[in-house]
Amino acid sequence: MGTPVRHFTATAPDGQAFTVDIERDFRYDPYRDFVVCAHCDWSPSLLTTERITDMAWEHLASVHGADRGRTDQENEGFRKARLIVLPIVAVFLIGLFVYLQSY
């Protein structure tokens, strides 16, 4: 569907790790997030008031029995891109404001 931007991982009692990803489709405006389980075909409709994180943890616990060692991490590439783009945009906006103030 899209690019994984966040991973929710939990471990079952037998030691098997299960992951639910939040994937973002950048083709839509505003960007649309999807919740996808990496181990089954679960991908709910997000036409709900329930928070995405709550849905991910609930799925891991109820379907896969994975409720131990919960971790939530952002995709490394997505995080690095944001760390690079935000300062560039900030410098551009400051330069634009300085330029517009000179008129």
C-alpha cells in the first residue's frame, strides 16, 4: 500500500515476534496512513474513531497473543529524511521572510 513509517512489535509467550506497520501513501493529499499486519492479511478500514496505535496493540494482543516486550519505533529512513528536510525548509522560510522584509 505504502511506505512503512512506524512499526509496532510485540512478543508472544512462545517467543515469536509479531509486527504491525503503519504505512503512509504519499500519493494522497493529505497523506493517508494504513495499518497492516506483517503476519496476516489484517488491514482494517480506518473509518473509525479509535486511535491507530490502540488498534495495532489490540490486534497484536488479541489475534497473535503477543502482549510482551512491546516496542514502537519509527522507520529509520523516514526519520532521517525528516531530520534533513525540516532544517532545509526552516532555512528557506527564514530566507524568504528576510527577503520579503527588504521590500
